[in-house]
Amino acid sequence: MPDINLHSLKSLAIFKTLIEAGSASQAARTLGITQSGVSRSLAQLEENLGIQLFLREKNRLIATPEAHELYEEILRLMGNIEELRHSVLALKEFGTSRLRIAAIPGLAFGFVPRLIGTLLEENRGFSISFDMMSSHDVLREVESGHADIGFVTLPVSSRLLRIEEWLSTRAQCLLPVEHPLAGQAEIDIADLRDQHLVISNQPNVGADPLLHLAASHSIAIAGKTESNIGAITAMVASGVGISVMNPITATDQLVGRSDVVMRPFSPGISFSFGMVYREDWKNVQALESIRHTGNELLRTYPG
């Protein structure tokens, strides 16, 4: 069985240079050793591995198929070593090299991707995975250890997790730019009379805060369309109806659009968002970086 030791690792490095240089003389110049030293190293490597790596023809070395495959394996090994180096740097700097994030859809269309992008600017050694799901499922994922950090709609409760409130904000109204109400500085609940509404689909439509508010003010709407929250702005732009949503999601979905406007809505419908994590994560340095970066990003959104 071939023995891979420190000496053979040095020979593998010389072999890699030889493949890339194309000749023993050029490899010797690149490495700063003699051509005979390159030849001896190659012979020792072939003997150690039990593989013929080059054919010798008229003072020329012709790489065998085995040599090319070994070269590819060396490149993969070097890539793994570089990945390990980045992971060690991330462990020293942030206390972890792998970060698994789960978040509600309302924060998944802009805020969380921006957060991840900023974190990676600080350290490219992070390995990050991100998934989008309901608040209930975010809690379960973090509690089970399948996710490290979760972003949820508050209030939530968990006996296993730490819960931090990050932001409490008021809903905004989304309207097509040509809608008669778009010219108003603020949209009131009474303005929704006889309007068709676009709301997020959910298991219990009766729990929708906008429908509940309209009913409590005896406002009769023309109808409602339920939609995945990621498509609500497109629905509004297409003239399906008007909507009321939190300004974080609305702002992210309005990027690059000029066919939908956002107006303050009253009476206020409050939305609160927060971060959850397990007790064993409370002292991980990455958590403070996430907390700082996330709060800086939230300042760029409407209050």
C-alpha cells in the first residue's frame, strides 16, 4: 500500500509543478532546484506510489493518464486545504465557520440576502445556508439544531430559545401608480370601502389583520385575493387590488418598480420582527456580527 508522508507530499508538490511547467528544466527553474533533483523526486514518487507517471522518450517526459488524474486529485486536495484555511480564519474571527439561517418569507426577499452579503464581505470563509419558512417552522428548525439563527414574526414563544425583538413597525399601503387613491398622502381604513384587497395566503384567513380591521370598522370590501407574499406587489401592479403589508417586505419588493406606490396607512397595523437562537449560541462571536449588521440594515428601511 502506498505510503503518503511528508517526503511524498513534497514530491507531490514537485510533480504538480512539473505537470504545469511542461518540462523538468522549467520545473527546476520555477522551484529553484536542480533538474536532477526534479528527476530524483519524480522517480521516488513513482516508486512510492507504484504508478508510472511519465513515459521517457528521447529525454522528454510524457505524462501518462494516471499522471493527469493524480494532478486533478492534487488540485482538489489544495482546494480543500484552502477551504480549511478559510474555515479556521472564520472560527478564530466569528466562533463558527458554518452558519445556517432560517427566516420568514417577509424578510427573505431582500433583508436576509443583504445581511448574508454583508457578512460574507467581512469573511468569505463562511459557509452559509438559507431557507425560507413560516415563523412556526423557523422555531422548530432552530430548536432542533437544523438552523443556527432564525428570523420570525413576533410574538412567538419557546422554552428552548432566546428571543430578541429587532424591529416594530407600522404597515404601509401598496397601490397601482394610476389608482385613484395613489394621489393621497395617507390611506385610511375608510378608503378601503368597495376596494378589492390582495392579502397573503395563510391557514386562517380570518386572522388576517387587515380583514379584521376592516370588519371592526364595518368597512365592506369588494373582494379579496390571497397570494404568496412574494407575489403581492406583482398582483398590485397588475391591477388585481390594493394591499397593506409591513414596510420591510414592501420596500424590498418595490426595488426597481415604478408601477406601484407605497403610502402610510391608518389606523396603524403593527408588525414586529425578531431573531431567535439557542442558548449555546449566546456567546458565539458571529451572533454579535449578525446583530450589528442586521440592525444597521434595518435603519435603511421606513420606520
